[in-house]
Amino acid sequence: MRLGMVGLGRMGSNMVQRLLAGGHQVVVYDHNPQAASPLVELGAEPVANLVALRDQLSPPRIIWVMVPAGEPTEEVIHNLSGVLQPDDIIIDGGNSNYKDTLRRGEQLQHSGIHLVDIGTSGGVWGLTDGYSLMVGGEDTVIEHLTPILQTLAPAPDRGWGRVGSSGAGHFAKMIHNGIEYGLMQAYAEGFELLRAKHDFQFDLRQVADIWRYGSVVRSWLLDLIANALADDPDLAEIRGWVADSGEGRWTVFEAIDQDVPAPVITLSLLMRFVSRQDESFAAKMLAAMRNQFGGHAVKRPE
């Protein structure tokens, strides 16, 4: 199949490479023309703007948008809506908020343009291992996209599927990322407990390797932990500062809206906020209160 790709960040570029390797023709556009250079050698066709992208594709056109969520996605989809024609298809493969997806889908319907939302997971490993694709949109439109999805997925018959109507793909990806937060936090706390038990002098890489095979907690995340510990056993080259992409927050908001208790995901999000504090004022306040009511010792700045 022939399709367009807008956004040549690392994941977008890797997806283009996988599509080209799968025999698809890909026309690429990025606001930074240099981003397309490595892909041209592999067979991608670069264009200078969205109008040129449209003109290089045959109706019904398929254009995959892979840019950061929020304003960048809003701008690209808005601009595409002004140049595309009825029955053309826009795929949003980024981490958009599903509520934005619902709104954009309704707006595009007035122009006869189809919006398909695909929650995409796989990170930098997707190029070789394939991507997990959670697809939201109309049945007939997604059926038309099947050859592309089968190429990007780990296998033609696994790792992808239509999970519901418009917005469902991004909703499923949001919950996926919320679960990811909780899993990562549990691993992080467990390994910190192992490291703190000085009596046993655990080799954390060894423990991780043992758990990777046959254990109930074996997982791809555990494989990555083993890789990280092999490179830097004490993680001395990494600061304990953890960002969040936004989807963890959205998951917590949704839990509140739906009256669904999600304490593990919520606390894992809050722990990321803790990681960003050089020194916690709340912790200082706790120490001050203990000192005031019980005369408990406090540590003074050096």
C-alpha cells in the first residue's frame, strides 16, 4: 500500500522503516526536512508540505500522523483537514487524549474525512519487534488499513486489533500507560528493598536474571531492568528524576470520573512527582511537627 507519514521523530522514523521493509510505499513529511534524509536512502519519498503530500497519494489517501500530543497534533490535523478530500483517512498514532480524539473525529465528519486513532506501544524496540496497536474507528475503514497494521504489528495475527469506535484506541492506550506506571513503580520499589538489605549484598543483575525465567513476575520490563543493571549496576549515571507523559494523569482523572478505585496507578504517578523534588517542603514540615510535639530530633542543613 501507499501512505503518507507526518512526523519523523524516532518512533515515526522507525515505523516508516518497518513499513518500507514490509513492501509499502511511504511518502514522508516533517517540519525539519533533514529528518527525512536517512529514510530517503531506504526508499521513502520526501515532500516539502502537506499539499505535496496529498498530491503524491491516490484517493482514498491514508496519512499517518506521528507528532507529539496536544497542540502539534491539533495543528497538523487541522491543516490536513483543509487539504484532504472526502473518504481520505487520517490516522493519529500519537498519545492524544481520547476526548480530543472524539472532538476531532466529529469535526472531520463534516468534511467526510475519517479519523482513526491508534494507541501505539513498543517504543524504540518496535522497529524490530513490532508495535502493539490499539485501534479505534469505523470497521470498514480499519479493514482497509489491515495490510499496514499487519506490517507494523509483531505478527499479522497478533498484537493489534480494533478495540472500539472512535476514541477507543487512545483510551485503551491511556489505560495501558497507567498500568505501566504501576508495574514500573512496583519493580523500582522491590529492587530498592533488595539494595537496602546490606546483610545479603545482593547482585541486583543476578536477581533480575533469575526472575526473568520461570518467575511469576517475569516480563519485558524485567528484561529491560537486567539490561540497565548490566550497563550500570548502581545506576550511578542516572538521576532519580522521572517525567510523566500525561497519560498517567489522564488515567487517574478517568478513575475519579468513573468512581473506579485505582490506588496503585495513582500513587505511582505521585511518586514521579516526588522524584522531581530536590528537597521536600512537606517532609520538612513533618519533621518540624514531630520535633514540636515530641521533641524528636531533626537533621540540620550541613
